[in-house]
Amino acid sequence: MSDDFSVFWRNNERASALFYDLLARAKRGAYDDDFLAQLAAYREAEPTSERADIFAAKYLLHHGDAENAAVCAERAYRKRPVNYEVWLLLADLYARLNRPIDALIMQGYAYGLYGAPQFSFHLDEDQLREGLGRLSIALGMGKGAPLTKVRAVIREQGLQFSTDLFIGEPLPLTMPPHYSRFWAASYTDYYLSDQGIMLDHNRHTDAFSTYGYRAASFQLQQAEEVRGPSEIQIPAETTAIVPIAGTSHLQKLTITNAGASHPLYLGKWAFSLFRLEGAAHITPADDRPYAIGTPIPLEHSPARRKLVLNILVDGLSWGVIRTCFAECMPNTARFFARGTIFDQHFSVSEFTYPSLPTIETGRYPAHTQVFNENDSHELPLDIKTLSESIADLGYYTAAPLGAADCIYSGAMRGYRTLNAEPWTLPSADMAERTIRQIEAFNETDQFLYLHTTDVHPWNPKGFKFYPSTETHLPLTQRVFEVDENVTSVHLAQLPVYQDHFWRSLSCVDRHLGYLFSYIEAHFDERDILVSLYSDHGNSVFTMPVNGSVDVIAENATHAVWMMRGAGVPEGHIVSELTSTADLYPTLGTLCGFPVADDIDGNLPAVFGGKERDAVYSMSMFPGQTYKLAVRTHDHALRLETLEKVDEDGTVDFADARVGIYPRGHELDENHVVDSAELRAFFYPRARSIVREIANNGEFWPAMREARPEWFGSSTKEHL
């Protein structure tokens, strides 16, 4: 890499030549001493490349050492878990090592994203449920739990796929030690079995998988599925709340607790809550299964706050509302006037799927590797999520209303209860559910996560706009032609979207005011910690650049973050640069959980940390060019690659377009600024970000050949 910063990026030509030499040798099966020598040279040239581990695994496999080959392949998978070459290699190795379920998962990833190869596996009878469940998740998208693209089943004809979801059963996901799996149920406030019966009737229909799922509400509860009599272990003299769900309408159980027996009638796939004093015994009327949730002890601790509340307002751009905050969100402005508001806060990503894991782990997408919504791999267990860290402190962790986006990835695995909505998350439901949750569990310390999508823009084809938007806009602004395939981050700057935003924002503030008034009436300031933030900004207030929407423009990434409660300075509007990755270490400091040294998040100076000198926003979307913004208070470096991002998140940075601009004039070629001093500041920081995903012009042929529409043309996508 050039030290004078005259060129942003140069590929390592020696490493590239070694890669293609090794590729040719591997194709010939020439795994000899010369191959090893070339591999050693390649590893020296590219010491952090997962491709060296792939070649090492291929060499070891060729020589019959499957066990050590798997060590190398798993090291490659840890760095690049969305990679076809790695999946094929591990599928073969796991089959040889008698790990059939792991082999099937890798086959599922490969087939789900690339449609090949065909499945080859053998599962014993006791492995079928787990294996087919894991395969069903591997085949599908990373978002939408407990929905699936298809469910894998074994019939007389062999392996078949059906339209279905996970319901009335545990989600086959890897959970931390001592955690139960999420048991998938319906969410209901009224009749217990109605939703379950309707889901059972519609679960295999195209109408449900295409349309009906949007109206479904689910509750994922950490629980154990049991048959027959069971014991609920609760320490003596301890009061706990226990969720219990049935698998049929009016399923009868008898529960014995505190020396008395009582009949229980459960709903089909719906949890009910029961207050128990010490251990309890359950006797079912028959052998139908039921689910017992993890007991929730009722106790407060002076080491905890009574309420830690995280509120995600999806798509709320601080750049849009900052000058009129008190007028457009009066209730929210009043509440956080007694806290701290971050004025220069930016999202790392431009949409929810990669952004939420960044918030929940303090890590950028290159480190979570959660960026491709068509993949469903899980975060490694040694990446501690926010909800896990908070749960370790003794809080009851719950999401009264949350998105189903990042459950399969494991980003939400520390929540004991998750009310998941596949599509819309209304603020009215959010506020009321939260108050009910707080009241129900007011005898214990709670960490609650809320998510509303009211101000999030949607493609208008088939979408219902806010009623007063429809009645007040003239027809010339109300109706227009639009491509139904345009995603939310690419929606244009049109009056109908903007009017819907402002009216929906008023709705959000109205319901937040209801919630905030309840909190102020029932809690002392020392007992709360409330954070309100957004995962990204909003494209519909972004000026197009060369006819295209700039998905990481200031309004698209200038996000919201404000806090109030114990440990938060009162009445501060902070100008230091902050990132969505910073919420994790901030809550670690304020709540008292340890934070790993290798995260990307930073503790803001206002809480005793150190100010950032730059913030990073990036678009790492497969099939589109990679885009990066590195912002200071005064300037922004903007980068876009010539090539598109591959499915595994890697991209070639050779000939990437790089420019430095004053803030407020990004991508305006009339305002380009260039100096050795600015390049010396920005280039090392930008390189440190992109180095993790730079492929050095080294490509696995099968991956490239599978995407001719991406890599068969050199046409450049505009920023």
C-alpha cells in the first residue's frame, strides 16, 4: 500500500499470482510439496486471508487428514461464514467426520443461496427432527423467524419441501449454555387458541406465505417442551412467574404448588403466565406435549435499575428532525430534555438487517458477518450480545414488540421473551404492550427492547398510507407509477413519502408520550435508564445523485440516539461523533457488564470514554457496489467500488472511486477537497475498514460463475 497516500488502494499482485497458481494446482489435484511451498508463500503474503485456510484444508483432505482439514476449514468459516467454497468443503468434511447434521446445515446454506449441490445425507431416526429443522433454517432467509422459506420433510418420495413455519415447537438454534431454546407460539391478548388454530389451518397455504404472514403475531419464549409429568424447579421461599403453553385447545393439566393442586386449561400454541411459590409439579391429562418457560424470579437488586428500556424507532433520521425536534416530537423532546441527546450520531448500515446486530454486539457488519439477508448463519457464541450481557446481571430480558429480523442470526438470543412481528410494528401496540409488561413484572428488574416501524418508508404498491396523508394530498401527489421491486432504501424524494413520515412521526410521539408519562409516574429517576435510537436514517429526504438515491447520505445514516436516567448527564446536547455500535459499550458502562476489547463500539466521552475522531457508515449489500462514508465534523471521505459485492461480502477495491468533501456537500464534484493532510487522515481509517472484506482480486470460480448478472459486466452502479 502506498505510504504517500497518492493512491487509496493497490492490490497485492504477488499474493494474487500465488492464489491463482494454487487454484490451478488444486484443480489438477496436485497437492504435493510444491503446493505446500506455494501455500506457505501465499500465507506469508496474505497472513489473514481465509483463502489460505481453504487451500490448507483441501491439501489435508487430499492426504486423508479430515480432522485437521476441518480445523482449517472452520477457521475459514469463522472469518467468512457466507462462502460457497467453505460450505462445500465443510459439508464434505463433516460427513467424513460423522457429523451429519453439521454437514446438512452446510449443504443447506449452499443450496439455499446457490441452488447446488443436490443433497446427500443420512440421519438416524433420533436426528431427523433436529437435522430437518436446521436444514429448513439454513435454506431460508436470515430474517422473519419463526417463518421459513420452506420446511424440509421426509416423505415416501424422500426429501421434500413444503410451505410452513415453526410453530408449537422449539426453534432449532444454537443457544448459550444454560439457555433454553425459543419455543414458537402465537401472541394473543384475548382468546388463547384462536390464533393457533388459524395458523394451523393456514400454515401450508400460499396465501399465508405470500400475504397472511404479515398479520401474524408470534411469541418466542425460552422454554422446554415436555410430555408427561414434570417438575418446575424453583428455590424454596422464592416466588417466580412461569410461562406455560399448550399444543391443543383447552389442554388440561393439574399443577401442584404450595401444598395445593389446581386445574389448568392451556391454549393451543399460546403462553399463559402463572405465579408460583417454590417448586411445582405438573400432571397432564394425556401425553400431548406442552412447553414450560424459564421461571422468572420476582426480586429486585440494588445493583440493578428497576427498568432499563431500549426503544428503536426504525428509520428515524436525526438529520431530518433535529431542527424541529421540539415541534414534531414534543413529548419525546420533553422527556429527554432531562437526559443527553447525541447530535452527530450515525448508523453503520443503511437498513435494519445488518444494523441491528451492530447495535446488539457493538461490532460492524464485517465482524458480525450479518449482512446478507438471504443467509441465516448464527453469530458465534463467544460474541456476547447485549441481551445476554444484561441477562447475566439478573435482569428479566423481554421484547414486548420486536422485529423478526435477526433472531435466526442469534443477535436476539439473550431475550427470555420475544414478541416478534414479521412485518409492521405499530407504536400504539408498542406502548400499550410495554405498559402491560412493566405492570405484570413490576416485582423484578426488567430490561425491555421495543421496536416500531411507523416512520419507516415502504414501497407504495399495496401499501396503506397514513389516513390523513391519503385525505389531504392532492391526487397529483398521491398517486404515481413505481416499480414494486424498489427497496425502501432506494425510494425517491416524493411528497407522499414525506407527508406519511411527518404524520406517522406525530403518531409515534403521541404513543411515546403515553409511555413516558407512565414511566415518570411510576419510577424514580435513579431506577430507570431509557435509550431511544434508530438503526438508520431515511432515504425519502435524500437528494438523488446522478439520478440515483445515495443510500449512505447524511439523511440516510444520520440516526437518532438519546438517553435519560441514572448515570446520564441531564440537559446535554452532545456534539461528539457517535455510532450505532456505541450503544453496546455505553450500556456496559452504565449497567455494569464487561465489554470485550475487540468490539468496534466506543464509549462516548460524555460517559467517561474518549471522543471518536471519525464515524463510519457503509453499504455492504451483495449484488451492489460497496459504499463507505468516513465522516468527521468537517469533512467526509466517500468511497464506492467499481465491482459489486459478492455473496460472501468481499469485493475488489482496485480502482475504487474515492473523494473527500466538506460535510453538507458529499458527492458534489464542485466541492471536492484534496490535500495530503486530509488523505493522510482519511485513507488509513478507510483502509482499516475495507481491509476486512477486500478480496485482492482473488475469486473462487464457482461463486463468480453463479452470478453472471453481477460479474459479467463492468457497468458501475452510481452512488
